[in-house]
Amino acid sequence: MEEQHRKILQRNRINLVRDLEPSNFYEALLEKGVFTQDNVDEIKNSGTRRDQARKLLQVLETRGRRAFPLFLECLQELGQHHLVEILQNGAPPIQIQPATPTEVVRPVLNPLPLSKCVSPGTEPFEPGPHGKTRRDSIQRYKMDASPCGLCLIINNVEFEPNSGLNNRNGSNVDCEKLKTRFEALNFIVEVKTNLKQRQMKRELSDLSKKDHSQYDCCVVAMLSHGTEVRHNRFPGAVYGVDGQYVTVQSIIEYLNGQNAPSLQEKPKLFFLQACGGDEKDTGFDVSPYEAQPSHRGLDDQTDSIPTSSSSDSVSTPDEVDARASLPTPSDILVSYSTFPGYVSWRDLQEGSWYVEKLNCILEKNADVFDLATMLMMVNNEVAQNSAKGVFKQMPGSFNFLRKLLFFQTQT
């Protein structure tokens, strides 16, 4: 928030605390992207109405340069024109536009590029021979610690009746496949089942606070219902069994370079088996020479929940960094089971399409190929499937890794 706007709020704090009804603002400030759901929860838990009003103003000051004009917009929409006049008195003119519904913007996920970057005078990089210790270098991450790292799997199967969400039959198959696979890749795997939103946050927080200095990598796998939410970096959200969700942005922030110092410069991998929305993809016609259809069962289910209007944050101004550093989201890869906005399919007996193919490709190819290449293989395999003979699915990834990543394998 601009310093002049912060001072205006502080100068008029008494009037605002006296006249604000915080509960009237939560939905509007979420829709406008000023607050996240975590912000709203924090304010609601702060105490009385006056306590909540104070907390709302405190949080508002931290929400970026657009927070103040959007707050004025909310005041005007709610008919509190006297507060608008008080806050605009002495402030630079701010044009408040009538509020209009904001459509969800879905980012385009391009396939991960498979390319070889060759410096002058060097040979193209090729995976090393079996059994060779992989050292930290410009081409690849160090991945020879034993154990290689910690892996947390959150598997939400049975949802509370008042959550409005169906049980996810077949998810235990996914969970067992991932547990077995990452143990084979020399990770210490911990499985947590049927967690509420608050419990999911606690497990992620506990993972971030552990000492990862002896490890080379960290993995989080989320198996649950999901939904599409507005965002400014990573799309989507994952539900707890109580029907309350955690945004993917929040999940990732628990393990970024700021919140998990012992994971700095180490790869953090997130695998999300959850819907990105509620649209169903019917695909398009291709040449019969390219098509390799695989028709799945008629009883395939989705992990879809209708789109939510929550948001992650409002942009904050750039700040000068006084020391050499890496961007906060660096060394992160987020693999989604489906394209943002679309459903993710799950077979009741064999588990989800995504986890089934991910497990198979890791098993057969981890000793030769890097992770980005294998995820492209997963994309291609899942894209061949059809639910009920009609519906398709397309996984994708947000890749902020700086190097190639080769898992440990038994040779």
C-alpha cells in the first residue's frame, strides 16, 4: 500500500473501527482479490466486531498498492459514503469505477520444452551412466543424499457429510502407488489421510520447519477434490475433508526459500491430483495415424468442484534486494493432473489416470530421463485416455527448476 494511503487509514482508524461491520466486507474483498481466504480466517478469529475491524485495517495495509482504492470501492458499494468522503479528504483523487464481475483468467500451460543448451566449445549434455554419482553442477541438481529427502502425501478420501463433497473412491490406490514409488526413489515417505483444511496447513507448516539440510529434495503429493480460484502465480486449490480449501499458492509458499531456509537451492516438487475446475474436455479430431486412443471405464469419476472466487493476493511494489539472492519461487516444480479449469478423471479400481501414468513412467524411465522429460511423457500418455469414450484430460506443469533433476534409482 502507498505510504500516503496507509497514513490516511491510521489517521481515521477510530472512525473506521467504530463504523465498520467487517462481516459485510469479507466476500467483496475476496472477490476483488484484496484478501485471501487465510486473511479472512485470521480476521474472523481475532475476537469481537471491533477487534475484527482493527485486524481488517491492519491486514489491509499489507495488501499492495491497489488495496486502498479497492477498499474505497467496497465502502461505496455498501453505502458507507461518509467513510469514503473521510478517507478521500486530503488524498489524491481516486476514480472509483462501478464494480463488475471478474472472470477467472486461466493461464495457458505450454508443454515443457525438451531442449539441449550447448555452450561454445562443449558437447551436448547426456545422462550419465548407471551407478555414477550425480554431483551438483550447472546441468543437474545434486541428488545423491541418502535418504534423498522427505515426501509428504496427503490423501483425502472420506469427506464430511456437510462438506457437500463425495468420497474419492480409488484414491487409496493412488496413494499406495506414490508411496511405493517414492520409497523406491530413496525418499522417506509420510502419509496423512482425511485431513481438514487446518490439519493440512499444520502438516505443511511442520514439514517446512523440519531440518532438510541433510537432504537434497522435498516432495509433496496432494490427492483430493480441487477447484479453480483466481490467482497471481499458481492456479487452483485443494479441499480438506471439511469442505474448506487451501490454495495451491499457499501450499507452495510453505516450502519456498523464505519459509523453509534449509530447502534453499534444493528442488521442491509438488504433485497435485485434483481438479482444476469443472469443465470437461471433449478433445478434437486428429489424423488416424497420430491417434492412439485408450478408452477408460464408464464409471470414471472426477475430482471437480465448481469454480471459487477466492484470490491469493494483490501485487506489491518491487523492492530493491541488497544482497545476491535467488527468486523466491525458484527450484519449484508443480505438476497438475489436469489443465486449469478442467476436471481430473479417476478410475474406481485403478486410481486416477494421472497417478497411474506418473507411477508407471517413473518406474520405467527414472534411471535414464530427467523429471521434466518424464512429465512430458505423462502428458502424452494421459492425453490418449478417454472417459466414457468422450472426455479427455491434459496434465501440465509449472517448472521453476534451474537445473535438470535425475532421481536416485537402484542399478
